[in-house]
Amino acid sequence: MGADEVPSVTIDQIPVNLSPTAEILLLDVRETAEWDAGHVSGALHIPMGELLKRLDEVPRERDVVVVCRSGQRSAAVTAHLHRGGWRARNLSGGMIAWNAAGRPMATNAPHPPAVI
């Protein structure tokens, strides 16, 4: 599966508010500092470098939308999950697009949410 063949979705195809029981699971594969600066509430955070040892945390019974800062890392993770049988899609434009669309974000930092 080439980069052009990775299944993807756009921001407008994702609900604004995601809950732990939503049909779609947003999987954020950015590093911890990126996550802490700003992330989507309800997303599952597994940094890309930890994914292989934490694959059992990614449910197979839900649609998984993978996100990173711009869509590059998440495309690679999406391809891997897709080959493994997950219903995985890449979020086009990543968190940069999410933020640009004015979508809500949470933070673990003492400042307003940001994409770094």
C-alpha cells in the first residue's frame, strides 16, 4: 500500500465531540510533548514509537482514525493497522487541520491548547 493508497478522512467527517463509546476512535500517535500541548478530548494517545508494543490497546471492533501533527506519521501507522486488519483511516491534515478548522482541543499544559 503506497502513501497515495492510505485510506483517509477529512476533518468534516469526524464528529466534533468524541466520547470513549463513540463509533470512531481517534488514535493520536504524536509524542507526549505534542499531546500535552494540545489534543482532542476523547482520543487515545499512543506515541508512534510505542505502537507495536501497545497494539492490544487499539480496538478492532471500532473504526480507528489515526492523527499526528500533519498526517505523515499517521499515514504510516494507518497503513500498518490497515494491513493488520483494523478499520483504520488517516486524518488528512492532522492536528494542524483540526486546529485550523476551529475544532476544540484540550491541553495538559498551563497555557491554551496549541499544535506544536
